[in-house]
Amino acid sequence: MKIALAQINPTVGDLERNVDLIIREINKAKTYKADLVLFPELSITGYPPKDLVNRDSFVKDNKELLKKIIENSENISVIVGFIDYNNERGHDGRYIKYNAAALISNKKLIGIQHKTLLPTYDVFDEARYFSHAREHNLFDINGVKLGIEICEDLWDKNYDAKVTDILAGKGADLIVNISASPFQYGKRAVRENLLIEKAKKNQVPIFYVNQVGGQDDLVFDGESLAVDKNGNLIAAGKKFQEDLVLVDFDLKSRIGKPIAAKQYDEIQEIYDALVLGVRDYFRKSGFKKAVMGLSGGIDSAVTAAIAADALGKENVIGVSMPSQYSSQHSKDDAKQLSENLEIKYNIIPIKDVFGSFNKTLADLFKDKKEDITEENLQARIRGNILMALSNKFGYLVLSTGNKSELAVGYCTLYGDMCGGYAVLSDILKTKVYQLAEYINRNGIIIPQNTIDKQPSAELKPGQFDQDSLPDYKILDGILKAYIEEEKSKDEIISMGYEKEIVDGIVKKIDNAEFKRRQAAPGIKITEKAFGSGRQMPIINRYKG
Amino acid sequence: MKIALAQINPTVGDLERNVDLIIREINKAKTYKADLVLFPELSITGYPPKDLVNRDSFVKDNKELLKKIIENSENISVIVGFIDYNNERGHDGRYIKYNAAALISNKKLIGIQHKTLLPTYDVFDEARYFSHAREHNLFDINGVKLGIEICEDLWDKNYDAKVTDILAGKGADLIVNISASPFQYGKRAVRENLLIEKAKKNQVPIFYVNQVGGQDDLVFDGESLAVDKNGNLIAAGKKFQEDLVLVDFDLKSRIGKPIAAKQYDEIQEIYDALVLGVRDYFRKSGFKKAVMGLSGGIDSAVTAAIAADALGKENVIGVSMPSQYSSQHSKDDAKQLSENLEIKYNIIPIKDVFGSFNKTLADLFKDKKEDITEENLQARIRGNILMALSNKFGYLVLSTGNKSELAVGYCTLYGDMCGGYAVLSDILKTKVYQLAEYINRNGIIIPQNTIDKQPSAELKPGQFDQDSLPDYKILDGILKAYIEEEKSKDEIISMGYEKEIVDGIVKKIDNAEFKRRQAAPGIKITEKAFGSGRQMPIINRYKG
């Protein structure tokens, strides 16, 4: 049997275009003489559709479009994700809905399988929208007994229902899993090992197709996989790209030809995820050009390099906005970066506007010393300038702050936090340095001085990050433990960090929640990013 | 039996203080010789604790503190909400947790009842955190068979399990419901009727205790209620205030003395909710003083009046920030308002800073016409000034935009959207007018001209809201249908609105999602507010 894994890049809500994409891949699969072509979870709507699912019109339109796919399935079988409903309404008057897979064959709808395990943690919220499957049936195509499951159904560790085992127990010759599983650094091996383990244990081949592309704060990495009944990896799709993976598979032996294990570089994967995230955010929201502040520092340099790769150097505008506190090396480094990247570069000094603000506020502030007010004011003037360029020329502002800053609130709301998309908001500062090295792997793009110098916000004379914060290695260690691993203070202290430092950092993190609530969406690459997957109260007096 | 409903105002995360509050009320109940005192859902943690629940240390601390309540329960019975766990861990390594009620009597823990129905819609996300009850038992105090349920357990319409009916079926003499049910305009009657209906149907009295107070975007309205077996309302707690309601109830007849039905004014309720929301947001986050822009328009006037009521007139600072486009009446109206409210008032003209920005940007903008850029720039200068005052003097900025503006994006990100708390973000413009009339019920506070004049942003000469937007009555009708009732475009058109207008408004709403993602939290008063209860994708190409 010739099976095609169609890892497509749909756009949430763009139902008709998504269906066109599906039909395009069906036709391609036909030219390769595939018997069966698989599409990801909720392909028709794109994943995650979030509260669009609450609109009955949306759900109706999505199911109506399934017919168009059916019409285009002559001489081929298709499995495609969509939102199912049966005209049954809940007591709230809305349809009862299912995250579902349709099995279509030669212009007929053969069957529908609903999703059993509905992830409701981190960025996932499926219990908000869907009812779970009541039954698990096998489907017959060309004499093959097919078990169909959807994404989380494979990840059954935290659930009572073990869907893969149930389907295998019913005698499935082949299990297909249609997924929309977002990229997360370190998840690749876990995913592959889970497939291998489940296949071996049940002696059943599993073909897994995954969505690819960026959607708001998520990047789906594709890399669809097929394993045979012995748990050998026999096919893998491209990473971070659309792909149609063809597998000519012997369903009698259920054994395929193993492929070589791929080697991945962790930083390369993260870099590729960020590039795809930026590219798709722009493309899908209709923007072409990005503007960002270039401070001569490493965060804005890495952001600019990623943007240039994602959008093309002709679509990136760097702006240096020096104040009286900006060092010469900052201006030089920013200029050098823009030359290395061959991006547009503007210099807009903020001294006059800053002076004008100070004059305007002089009466009110006359008995007050200079403090953080004046620092934030500079950051906000820069934000205003970038937003003015955005308004005037239709650019989208990229904010350049990293996760370490955002965690401890070392950033200015409406200042450097301005922007439509925050490229590095899930990248700890120590990882920003690794990204810079990766960007420079074939020669200097980010000036060496940008990498070597001590980080500084340059908002007052002689200011360095480490005046207010512990060394970034220590800070990032604590942040990873507290935010990503959700460890308690005691647990972090028992890892070897000083109590006083841990207490101080945790307090800063909790106190900065109000800033993060108004932060731009960023790209999730860790197990816990700020944003929709971390729902902390702003008013929160817990000190533990 | 003498039963006390202790509707307290806990603070999320402030475990020790919450427990002190609980013990204070237990002691008060003892002085009234109460046999049983009831506290709201998750009283120890405050509701909703959100992702704090993911920290095992938090869950441990909360359960540890239950012991302190037990120690303080001499000669009284207590029912109190907390997070339960049994040292059982899920496969993810974390405790399996329950939203639970502890029944304590005379220094002993008598029993624990877990919550069955876990709301996971709108602002609720309990399936994210909790496992549901596996059993429903009755508990015995002084020979009374007590059924205990938690909040949503009463609201069983959309669920298969009917908890109240189950408990009544087991022979409960009395059902208590401990709740944390947020205020929502129009919900009061629904709540009361549900209690009455459930009591009558099962011929069982139900005593319902509700949390009071503000927490982030939610205001809990208290108003605990008791109904006897015939469905007669026999006691009601205060609205929007802490209260200890004492009911001397005959559990043989299970019949009480009906109280007169209270009359509520819809606008008064909304006003009271907003005042409590503001007051608690400041108190619980440690702020005293509010600053806000006063434009002479109705939104900032209503916001200032609410702030003065919530915080005291001495804690409110109004700032007029006129530009060259500001009319004389705007300045006069703002000044008059501040005099009527007796709040501090500053005038900070933005003309010089605006001029300085224009000069700084002149080179880059030299071939470009004036457009929305210059309008937004003025709004952002004002935002910067308010934030500078916030930084310098420790004020919290209140943003003054209403729900109609926020819906269609008629507001400037980082400009008038600046602020820590958005008082009117769930109030449609037409309701803002009703609030103004309510505020003026005993004499003019908001100048009549502010109410009468045509709304204008005054960001360019001769600009009025209705140049860009339909009449607010039409706009608000569409907004209510699309956002609050989640109706489709077709349904809205069939209500009698013009297709072209509906299409235009819906497009504006969907396109402004990126702004709202960075908006300040506001106070939810409708069935669907912007914020945590409305999870829309930013990239969203659905046109239906």
C-alpha cells in the first residue's frame, strides 16, 4: 500500500484556502499513485482554532467543505482532520462538537473517528471546546484494517484510556495518527521514541502526520514519521517545511526498510523554528516588512538576523535611536550589523524629544530626582518612533526582548516591549548568545563586539544589566527551574542556588506579571513559554 | 440549627491572610452561637488561583493551613473550600488535585467532598487543573444529613451528572453549595431562580455562600442565599461587600420565613461592580493612587467618578493633555469634572513634544501626508506622560477606553490603551451614557456638556467618532450580538442590521484582535468580556 503523509501549512480560519491546499496535495498524491493520503489534525480549520469553535457558523462551514474534499477523492483514500457535529445540541444551544478525522475513499465518506484524549494544559484547551470519542472502530480500506487516532490519543501517559493499545487490541493492521503537535525544544526524540515504543509494544505500524507552520505563538514543525511494527523508523518528513512523504509499505509483513536516524542540532532547530514563526506570522497576517530598534546589543542583532532570513533582507528596517547615554560602540555595532545583514538602516536620535518631554514635565517633577522614570521615558520614545514608522509605512514592529528580561521585568512596558511579535520572548539570554554563534557559523554577521561586550540598557550613564541582575548563567538557571519546570523556591535552593538570590528573582518574576499580560505574542520553543500556556494571576500574593 | 454564611473577600495566593480571615469569621460565628459556618469555594487560596495550582508547594501549603482552621473549630462546624490531594501523583509527576470542600467539626476533619462539575468555558478553566469527584456522600453533623456541593455542581444544565439531585436522592436534609461565582449583569435572577427550582424540585433546602471581591478581571458579588425546601428565599447576604449571614433554620420542617424579594437596578449593580473591581485591584496589588487622562469626554469622566468613589477623591489625579486640536469645551469640561469630583487636576500640554517628534521624523516622513500616524503619536505621547507620572509618583494608570472602541480597534495601542487596569473595557458606549446618568442621579458630577456633545477623539481638526463608526446604538447592537452572544454575521443581519455595516464591523473586530491581546485587564460584567474568557486567534482568516 502506498501511503502519503501530507504535512501541510494551513491558516487558522482560512477554510477555503486550506481545503484548496488539501485538494492540491490529494492530486499530487494521485500522480504518485498513492492509495491513501493523510492530513493533519483539524486541517480544514487550521490548528488551534480557539474560540472560533464557539461559532456554529464556523463549524458548519468547516463540515460543509468536507464535501468538496469528498468530491475530489476519486480513486484514492483520504484521512483529514475537521470539526464534527451531528446536529445534536448541548443545553447551551450550541452544537456538541468533536475534534475528528474523516476517512474518505473514492468519493465516499467511509467513517469518522473522534478524538478521545483532549489535552487541557499549557497552550492546549480542548476540553473547552470538544466532547471526547465514545467509541473506537477499525475501518476497512482495500482489506486493510485501519485504526485512526488524533494527536494526544498517542500521548496517553496521563490518561486512563490508552487509545493506541485499544486500536491494536481490536486487530488494527495499521494505525494512523493525525496531529498538530507544536515544536518544543527537546520534544523531537520524545515523539519519535513514543511512536517506536507504541509500535513495538503492539506490533503494529504507526503512521504519524503533523501540521507545519506558524500560528500566533506556536510553530508546528512537521517532520511526519512512519514506524513499522518492529518500531523501526521507515520515513520522516521535512522539518519546518511542507512536505508530501511517500511510503510504499508492505502491509503483510508490516515491516519496512529502516532509514538512518537524523542528527539534529538543538540550536539549529530553535533557529529554524524562530525563522518559520516570523515568516508565517507576517505572511498569514498580511505584512511584508519588519522594523525594529537596533541598539548595538545582542538581542536586537539576533532578532534582525532572524527577520532578514525569514522575510528577506530587503524587508527589514533597522533603526538606531541613540540618546545622550548611547556609547559610540553601540552606534558602531548597530551600523556594522545592518551592513553585514544588508538591511535598511536609519538613525533617529531621541535627544530632542527626550528634552522636550523633560521640559514638559519639569514643573511637576521639580522636587524629584532622576530615577527609572527618565529611563522608561527613553525606552517609550523609542517605542513611539517605531510605532510611527509602522503606522506611516505599514511595517510590523518586532520587539527584541528576551525571556530572561521579560521574566524579571527588566523591560519597559510600551517601550522596548512595543511590537506586534516578540521573536525572542521564549529564549533565555544564555541561549540568545548561542543563537548569535549559530548565526555567525559561516562568518561574522553579528559583530564580535556585540557578543563580547557587557550587556547594558544604556538608559543612564555607566549602566550594566549585571548591576540589577545576577550573572545571566545563574539567572537563567533559576528561570528555567521556576518557570519552565515549575519548581518551588525550596526545590531551586536545593539545586544549589543561594536563597537570597532565588527569593529576589522569584519576587521579580511574580511582580512582573502585569507587564507580561500586555506583552506581544512570541514564539514558544520551551515546555513553558509566557503567553497563553502560562495563566498566572496578576494579583498574586503567594510567596512560596 | 444556626447556620452562618461567611462571604469573605480572600486574595489569591495570600494563603495565611485568607486563613486568618476565615478564623476571624469562625470566631464571629461562635459569638453568635452558630452551629455551622460556611465559606466559599477555594477560600484558602482565593479564586481563581490559575496556574499557581500547578505548583505542588502551593497545593501543599494550602492543605497544611487547613490544619490551622481545624484547630480553631472548637464547638463549631465549618465547611471551607481548599485544594485537595492525596499524595497520589499523576504520570506527569504532579499531585492529582481536587477542588474540594472540607467539613470540620469541633477540631476534627469529618469529611471531604470533591467538586464534580468542572467549568471549562469562558473565564473558567478547571479541567486544566482538577480531577472530578468520584463519589458523593452525605455527612452527618448533629444528626443532620448534609450534602455538600461546589459552585458549578449546582449549574448542571450542560452536564450529565446532576449533583444536587444525586445528593437529594440520597436523602440529604440540607444541601450547602460553596461558590466563587463572578458577577455578571443579569445573572442574579438566574442564580436565584436556579436555587429555588432545585430546592422545590428536590424538596430540600439549599444554602449557598459566595465569594466577594475583585480579582484581576473578575468581581465576585457575594449575595449568599438560602432557600428552604419549598423554594422560598429565606436569607440573602449583602451585595459587593463582606458579610456574615446568620440563619436560624428549623431542619425538621425545613421551612423558613420568606424574606421580601430585593429590587435591583441594573446600572447600579454594574456601577457597584466597577467600584469594587477598582478598589480591590488597587488594594490587593498595593497601589493607593490612580492617575488618568481627562479628555473632557464621557469615558474618562465616568472612569474618574468610579475611581474617586473606589479610592477616595484624594487618591485620584486627573490629567488634561491638550493638543492644538483640543477644543476649548474639552478643556473646560475636564476642569469642571475635576472640580465636581474634587480630585487633583493637572494640565500638561503635549504640543511641544508633538512638535519635537514631528521634527525628529520630518526627514523620514518628508514625502508623506499626515495620516493616522500623527493621530496615534498624540495618543502615545499622552500615554507616555501618564506612565511617567506613574513611574515618578507610584500612581497606577487607569485606562479609560470602553468596550465599543476596544471592539472595533478605535483606540491606540500604547496610547490611550496604556494603563494597569481598564475600568470600562466591558462597558459598551451606550452603557457608559447610562452610567453617567447614574453618577449624576443626585446632582451634576459629570458636566452636562460632556454627556450631550458628539463624541470625538480630537486627534485632527473636526474629527467625530461617527465619521468612522456607525451610530453607537447600531454599533453596540451589533457588538452585543457578535461578541457577547457569539452570533454569526447571517444571524445578525437577520436581526435587521444592514449587511454592509455588519460586514464592516465584524471585519474591524477581527482585525483588532492584535490590539486587545496587549490590552490592560478590565472588569468583566457581561457574559463575554474581552480578556481571558475570549480566546481568539490573532491570525484568523475566517470571514463567516
